[in-house]
Amino acid sequence: MQARKRAGEKKLANEKRAIDFESIEKLSKVLGAFDENLNFLARELDVIPYVDGVKICLQGESENVRLAAQVLSSLLTLAENGESVDKGRMAYCIELAREGRAGEIACLCGGVIAVTSKGKQIKCKTVGQKSYVEAIKKNTVTFGVGPAGTGKTYLAVCMAVTAYKSKQVDKIILTRPAVEAGEKLGFLPGDLHEKVDPYLRPLYDALQELLGLETYAKLMERGDIEVAPLAYMRGRTLSNAFIILDEAQNTTKEQMKMFLTRLGEGSKAVVTGDVTQMDLPDGKQSGLIHATKILDGVEGIAVERLTAKDVVRHPLVMRIIRAYEKDAEKAEGAQKQKEKTKDER
């Protein structure tokens, strides 16, 4: 516990507040190694935190102290429920507090959705992920739309494996459109399996982590796990299966309609994609964008939109995504202004 009061480093604070953690164990969880979490809180919210017994005391401007107190209270809830606390969790709690949603963090306590072959428990790390998983449980078709790193594909695979293990479905089907920066599937070397492999590597990796390499290989050989490009879904009826359509932003309207009408009895589908990373030819509308517009609100279908706040990779990924979002907003604003000026002429 290295964080201590740093008198004179900042101008006189106008508010003080203390959060009681009741035990050294809970306090240590929230502080992090060498107080890294507390130091991160100090930088992000411009407060002066210091430890007094099993309390964390805060000094600073009223609004900053209020937000910091909400963040620490949220992290205390996590610690009390045995959840881990790291800088990523701290950053996420700060985001929620700034939006007036600090209390929502409590929904992340417990709720194991899958266990890997090595015994690691998989849990939702953000409120958005929790909502996404709940939507998959309750609906026949769930669209998971969001930027890279939000866990939309990994969580879909977790839910597929859970459904298979509990015998809710007989097989897992993985598919995606073979459109990558203008390349066509036929130009790749090898047989069908070898052609599709590079496109579905993230799904393979998740399945191998959850099932173990040996079990995964057996299920692939037996046909309980099936991998195919989207074009091979045409004409089929997919019954008693958990189907994942990944990279759906690269589907056309026709392909998306074809896929969604393949569903048979006892099946569930999850469609994932990032609409900011499309590789469709110019003039082609994304089937994912079209489908989420016309199907949102249809009974049995859910559209879950994950955002930069749900990114669970390196914190830098969140900042990169935000920078691109700001640039896109700036470009859109400039385009609108250009059109407005043209109309006025």
C-alpha cells in the first residue's frame, strides 16, 4: 500500500470522502499491485486518494470526488463477490460512473457462462456483454454488432459450447462470408477445409480453448462441429444446431436473407459483425446493416450493440476505436456541411 497523501501537490481540495473496505483482503483487491489501480483512479479523475487503515480517503473537486467514490463503491461490490479487479475493470467503472450508471456493475457478479478445458471460468466483463449473453439465451436469433475486442464472437462460441454440452443442440455450425480485402475463396490453395481455415481461425481458437484440442478434433471428425463458407448454407435446413455467422458485415442482403431462412426446429443463431470494417465491393449494401434495421423488434430476434466501452482487450484498443469514431464523426460533419453549403447555393 504505497499510495499516501500528497500534500501540496495540488491546489487545496474542497471536498473529502472516505470509503470503508472493512477488511485488508477487500482493500488489497481494489488497490492492485503496488497501488496501480488507485494511482490510475487518481490520474483519470484528478483526485488525491490515500489509504487510512482499511479506508480509502479521497480529496479533490466535489464532482471528481463524487465520481471516484462511486467507482470505489462499485469495485467494493465486485471484491465482496470474489470478482477480480484490475485497471481494465477500474477504467470501465469510471466510464459507467461518468454516465451515471455506476450501480450497474453489480450485475457482473457471478454468472459463469462457460468453463475452459483447463478449468478457467468465463464471465461477462461489461454490462453490454451481459446484455448480449442474456439476449442469446432468450432469443432464437441474436445480432451482436460492435467493434473489435468486445468479445462478441468469443461469447457466442462460449454459448454454443454450453448449449452443446447441455444437449440443447446436436451440433455447432460455424460460417462466415469468404470476403477478405477483395480475395475470393477459390484463389486460395488447398481443399475446402484448408481454404476456409484462415477465415475461421478466431472461432477455432475459441473452440479449442473451451473444449480442449483432443475433444475438439473428435467433434470435428464426427461432424458435431461443422465449418463451412456461407455460400455452402444455401438449400439446407439447419435443425437442432447452434449456428454462428461471423464477420456478417461482409454479407450482402441476399446472403443474409438466405442464411436467416435456413433455421430449422430447435436451432439458435448468433450473427456477429463490425460495421466499421466492411470489405464488400463498392455499391453493395451490407446484409448486417440492412437486417438489423428491418428485424429489430421482431419477436424472437434481438439486436445487441456493443461499443468501445465493452472492449476487453488492451486499454489501448479502446482508445484506438474512440479515435476512429471521432474521425468518422468529424468526416460526417464535414460532409453534411459541404452538402448544406451546396444546397444554399
